[in-house]
Amino acid sequence: MTTDNTAPERDTRDHDPSIGDFQLEERSSMRRVAGMSTELQDINDAEYRQLRLERVVLVGVWTDGNSALADAAMAELAQLAETAGSEVCDSMIQRRDKPDPATYIGSGKAQDLKDIIDATGADTVICDGELTSGQLLALEKVVNVKVIDRTALILDIFAQHATSREGKAQVTLAQMEYMLPRVRGWGESLSRQAGGRAGSNGGVGLRGPGETKIETDRRRIRERMSKLRKEIKGMKQARDTKRHQRRATTVPSIAIAGYTNAGKSSLLNRLTGAGVLVQNALFATLDPTTRRAELPDGKAVVFTDTVGFVRHLPTQLVEAFRSTLEEVVDSELLLHVVDGSDAFPLRQIEAVRGVINDVVEEQKAERPRELVVVNKIDVADPVVLTELHHALPEAVFVSAETGEGFDELLGRIIEIVGSGDTEVTLEIPFTRGDVVSRVHADGAVVDEQHTQDGTRIVVRLPASVAAELGAFTSNG
């Protein structure tokens, strides 16, 4: 197979190629201090204290599958922890039918975990699952260090990587939705009750138990969540307006989705030269990036890079990033990027399709056509690639790093995007330059000649556009 590393013609008007390098340098210089901030300065004595992820021990419960899958799950948790800025000291996994309802891993293993913490000097335990408030508290009492779960860890990573106003608001909302049922007393401080009128001396007949500190915290969190939802709704309207504008131009939209760190941003850069941040880390991209490009046949398309998915993606994040995920549902083609170098790529596909199916069902939308793109074939295990060839016969195998397979990928994109086009010959008078401009913008020109009466163009156009321009159709 010949490889052409030349990227399609770039549209450089709406992006700065140096942005990706700047973001990578800025992110590399970040140092983890605190996360999961509630922006409520007076609840520091709540259970929801600031996270300080430094030296951690990982804990998992293996309920199904083989040991290789369990090891892969713990390896992914370790990568998540490192992305959050942690140093992984040790890990332990327990084989159980289901997590212990009290301490997640059982009292005996909890004591073993405490011994590991004492030996390693770790200050945080990260559990590979979503724990209840009771489980967190019970396990903390045994190990005597901070305990967080997988959901809190992912939310913390999102909080570090969000850069846009919308992304930050979405992450903050997700954090608070997670936090609300988990706010609890630390010592006895949150069991204090304020007098009548929430602490003011209301006089005879007005004094009473009032709110406890924990109830005040929960009320303030709900108020903040309500405000954030209104802000995100306003941002969603702006995003919808931009989406409708793109639809009005009849330029096909192509969404790039997939598991986190599968190489989506690298694929976008290779296709469009966008200069988007590329980093070997989970959730490096949170804010969707849209770039216009021209395919080799001359047809203009719009590519959108979206947030990555992960196994057991927190439901709070799916809800908060709903407007972003709608970019995937509303696209005409979905490029589903898969990490071919992963030990279990089919599990990645299952996780991504599960989230997309949920969004499609909720929006009651038609699922876009999907093209699976297996990336990183330059570093993938040949045995895994052979299995993927059998399991995914329609997939395209590429390397965003070397450019291998991109000729085939572009050919498949042209084939799919142009499947609803029709080829017509138009005779356009010289006085209708606006029609010529539209033809070039909305279609793929096959041939163009200037005649005595005007411009003769052979072009492939969407059927709707061809019908609108029927008055210029040549019978010859």
C-alpha cells in the first residue's frame, strides 16, 4: 500500500497552528495542588475536602471476566491516576462476586490495605468503582487516609483539563451532582443546628431548630447547580445556532469520536492540519474542536473532534456534556477511532457505542453512519490487528503518526459523504457569479470550462442543492 503523507488543503483562517503546542506546554507545567473545588468557601469542614492526589494506592474488585481483563482495568486506573498528577505506590485487587456493601473490599482486605499504606507512606486510596458515601466513610475509618472512587478521579481530571467557559461550567456541574449526596459531617461540625431563621434571633415564637450545617451546604450546592444549568443552557443555544449555520451551508459534518487517548486529535491534525493539542494522556481534549477541510475530490467537509469516552464514564459527565455529545448525533458521518495498540480494543468499542446509543435514544435522533478507524497500527500487536480485521471487516486501519492507511481512509470518507450526491452539468451565465461560488462551496467540481455564453461546470452536488439549481441544468 502506498502512503501519501500530504494532508488535504487546509483552511487556516479559523485556527492558529501554534495553539496545540502552547496548550501542551502550559499543561506540562501544571502542578497538582487541589481539585474538586466547590467554589463554596464555607464548607471546608465538610466531608468534601479538597483532594490532594500525591502518593496513591489503587484498589479494585474483580467481579467478572478473566485475570487479563482485571489487570487491564487496573492499568487503566493507574493511567488515570497519573494523568491526575498522582504517583502510584502500589495496587491490590480482590476477587469477589460483588463489592462489599460496607467497605467495598471487606474488613479483612481493608486491614491489608492499611498495612500497604503504612509501608508505602501513601496518602490517598483510589477505588476502581463508584462508592457510596457510607463505603467511603467506612473505608476511610479503617485506613485513616483519604479515599476517593473512580468517578471522583475522572471528575478531577476533567476539572484540570477544561479550558473553555462551557467546559468549565459542565465539569463544575458534574462535580456538584456527584458531591451532593456525599456531603456528610466531618467530626461533629456539620451536625450543628442554627437557631430560628437559620441562625438569627427571631424572638418569641420564631426560634427553632433551623438548618443544620450539612443542610445549609446542600442548599447552597443546589442553588449553584441551578445557576450552572441556566448558564449551560444559554451556551447550548449558541452551539445550536452555530450547528444550524453549518447545516445551512450543506457542508457535510464528520464527528471524530472514540475512547480516550485513541488518537482522535492526531487524526484530526493529520486530516486538516488543525494544530490541535496532542498529548499521550487520558482526556487531553475536552472542548470540541471544529475545522473545515477539503477532500481530495474538492468537496468541503467539517470535522469535529469530541471528548473521549472511557469505561464506566460517570453518568454526571454524560449529562453535563450532553450538548457536546450532540455534535456526534447530529453529524452525517461518525469516525469511530479505536486504539489498535490496546490489549482489548473491542471493549473500547463497546464502551463508546454504549454512550452514543444512550444519547441517540434520549435525543430520539437517527444514528449517524459509522466508520470504524483503527489507529496506531504502527505500534499495535499484529495478533490483535488480525483479530480486529476479522471482527471489523469494514474498518479502516491507519496510523496518524506515520500516515499509513490515510489514502484508504480519505477514499472511504469521499465514498460515504458523496453517496447521496448526484452529478449534473450546469450552464451558468457570467452574470451569475453567485451560483458559481455556491457550486464550488457545496459540491465537488469534476470539470469546469468557460464558453461563449457562460461557465459550463460538471459537478457532484447534494440532491437538494442540485434540485435548487435545476434552472441551470444543461440538457446536453
